[in-house]
Amino acid sequence: MVQATPFFMVLSLALGAHSLYAEKCNLIGYWKNDLGSNMTISPVDEKGIFTGLYNTSVAGNPSKIQPSPLLGFQNLKNPVDQPTFGFTVNWSFSDSITVFTGQCFVDKNGKEVLKTMWLLRSRVDDIENDWKATR
Ligand SMILES: *[C@@H]1O[C@H](CO)[C@@H](O)[C@H](O)[C@H]1NC(C)=O
Ligand SMILES: *[C@@H]1O[C@H](CO)[C@@H](O)[C@H](O)[C@H]1NC(C)=O
Ligand SMILES: *[C@@H]1O[C@H](CO)[C@@H](O)[C@H](O)[C@H]1NC(C)=O
């Protein structure tokens, strides 16, 4: 069986920005990237756990795209002004998983920006195909 490629994105995403002149970078809210993908992050709880929904704009089969749930942690160690975080997206329209890791920055113009990297794991039918399963 051929594994459909679920989505393509540039390796380094600049997701931003949802409010101007913030002193702290706050993960909560609506984010958009250069490719038109967007996500909404719900409140981060006292242990740093957050959930959200990821709306990708790019997929191997664009007609199947559905908003997909995400679950992550923000690191709460001080200082929390420009926190690190990570989350997993459970693609609801494919059998793949993506993990993101990144940091929430306030840039020189006071704009909040997420700098992230991701790994996409596609399902393959057997261990012999493992070599090509992670992008
Ligand atoms: C995903 O995109 C759809 C279509 O524009 C929109 O209705 C929905 O609110 C978006 N979801 C999120 C979590 O941004
Ligand atoms: C969010 O992303 C979805 C999926 O790509 C897209 O249909 C929708 O228009 C986007 N929403 C906004 C407000 O950009
Ligand atoms: C994760 O995705 C699978 C496949 O779409 C779905 O069955 C499952 O309910 C999803 N989990 C959550 C927490 O949404």
C-alpha cells in the first residue's frame, strides 16, 4: 500500500503574531504561519500543559484536511517571558503524527513570534520501510 504524504511545510516555521508590544510572549491564542496554516492554543494550566487545534493549509491530499488536535507542554521554569514549548499534533485525517518544539519570542518590533522545528512521522507498512518514514 502506498503511504500518502499527509502534508508539506518548510522546516522552520515562523508562526506569528497575535498581539503587538507584549513584554512577555504568551502562547495562548490564535497563530498563523507563512503558508496559511493556523492554530489555536487554549490556556496553559498551572503545570504547563496545553491543548489546541491545528489547521494545516498543506497536505498530500488537501481535500481531506480537517482541524487536528494538539497536546503539549510549556516549560514554566523562570524566566517564563520567552518560554520553550513542545507539542504533538494528532492528524485527524491521516495516520501520521507530528511533533513540534520551539520557543515563543518577542521580536524587535514587539511582535510575538514562534520559532519552531518539526518532525513528521508517516506510517509505513513494515520495518524495512522505517528509513523513509520520518521527515
Ligand atoms: C480552521 O479553519 C476553519 C476554516 O476556515 C475554521 O472554521 C476553524 O475555526 C479553524 N480552526 C481553528 C482552530 O483555527
Ligand atoms: C486556517 O486554516 C484553514 C486550513 O488551511 C483555512 O481554511 C482557513 O482559511 C484559515 N483561517 C484563517 C483565518 O486564516
Ligand atoms: C487522534 O486521531 C485519531 C485518528 O483520527 C482519532 O481516532 C483520535 O480520537 C484522535 N485523538 C484525539 C484526542 O482527538
